[in-house]
Amino acid sequence: MPKLKTRKAAAKRIWLTKRGKLKRFRIGTSHLMGHKSGKRKRQLRRPKSVAGVDQKVVRRLLPYGRF
């Protein structure tokens, strides 16, 4: 069976934890931060898990994972 290609755009944004969960960065952090509250900006710093309905699609994009 041939090797599978990793979708590099997805690999730069999503990664696997040691327990196999998919983590991603949050949106809304690149600009227009002045009017957002400090609490909101702090929460946006933390990564979030990929939604369950999207996991099958994302795992196909990252066949070998990224550690």
C-alpha cells in the first residue's frame, strides 16, 4: 500500500495529544483585539479540542499525526 500524504495546512493547525485527542488553535486572535475583554483574550490563548463530528474528517487529513 502506498504512503499517504499529510495535508500540510491541517498539520500546521491541528495536533494530536499523547492520549490521541485532536487539539486546535482558537479563531479570532490575530487582530481587532482592542475591544475584546481581557477574560476573552485569555480564554482564546488556550487550545480547544476538535469537535466530535469533525474528528473523522480531520484524522483523514493527518494520517500519521503530528507530535
